[in-house]
Amino acid sequence: MSLDDIADSAILSKFYFSRTFREATGTSPGRFLAAVRLFRAKNLLLATDSSVTDIAYAVGYNSLGTFTSRFARSVGASPGRYRALSQDGLLALDARAANKGPRGTITGTIRIPETDRSVRVYVGAFRTPVVEGLPAACDILDSTGAYTLTGVPPGTWCVRAAAVSMSDHEPRPWLRKPVFLGRGAQLVVRPDKTHTSQHIGLRPMKTVDTPILLALPELDNWCAPTLNGVA
């Protein structure tokens, strides 16, 4: 699937299509397609007995090595490890590397739409608009309220939030799909500025939303959150 082919299907020039696509989704067509492929790979790893090689080719990769490295970078574990640990009910993220150098703090509030569901909100600082890889910092909330992301390195960051239903009948939390999403504007954390504010309102998921590559409930075992103000 080339950009020219996709743009032609929308009867637009590829330049106008790319700009419109980014405005609608927050990322480029290429990055979005890559996210869709890896998200599909996650589902195939957990729902089928197909080999990692077969799954790599099924989702559009011509190189097993490329697929494995991109999957590990985006999801937080290699394809084989992701499948094995999830089958054993032990899926968890690797420990975060020790913080070095100057760090900043991002604070703000999360507003959850009215719902009769019990939800848990995962908030993280990511390098790109696509929620992939381990966040630089994260927090977890069980209701509308304030969040704090500490230890964020200097640089440009995208704060993303996703709410997962806690009443989902799927017993494996990493398979539960987000019901609400939220994103803030890109912000810059500077060595001499340790406090940046970002307020985010969540909304229902849309078909144009980029798939969540990081299985957010895995962060329960990783970011040492404060839930509802109780450690």
C-alpha cells in the first residue's frame, strides 16, 4: 500500500491527503499503517497458534528481523516473549532505566466523560503521537482528577491518556480495549523548567484513532501509581 495508492482512493493529491490525514489522526499515514500492522500482530499472537514468522508476513513485513525489532520497540516485549508471558498470565513490562541528568515534571488534570462504567485511566509522556514503547513517565487514575508525570527528560513530549473498562469480561487486562482516549498538545520540557501543565479531556474512541500499541494495563506493574490519592 503506497501513499499514492491511498491518496488516489480518496481522490486527493498525496500532499493534501497527508496533511488532512495528520490533522484527523495526529500522525502520518505511514506511521498509522505501521501501528495498525503491529496492533493486528498483537491480536494474532494471542488469538492464534501461527508462528511469529507467519504473523510477520501476514501483517505486511518482508523481514522477520525488522518485524521483531519494531514490535519490541513499540510494545515493550519481543513477539515471542509477549505471547509466552500473556499465556501464563504474567505479562509485565521491563523495569524503567535509572533516571540520569536533569528531569522535569508534567502535571495536569484528566476529565472522564459521564459513564456508568468503572474505568481506569493511564496517562503517559511519549516521544511521538503514537502510543508505543515505554513512556518516559506515567500515572494512573481511577476517576477524574489530577495526574503527575515525574522524571521526564528534557525534550518534546506528547501526553496521551486512555481509559480502560474495569468491568470488561476479558480476564486478561492487556486485551481490554480502551473506551476513552485523550491527547494534549505537544509540549517542551526544559532542564531549567521543571513544571509544565497539560489538561486533557477524554472522549470515546473513533475509527481514526491510532491503535494503542503499548498494552496500557501492563503499566499497573511498572509506574508505581497513586490511585485516587492513595499510595
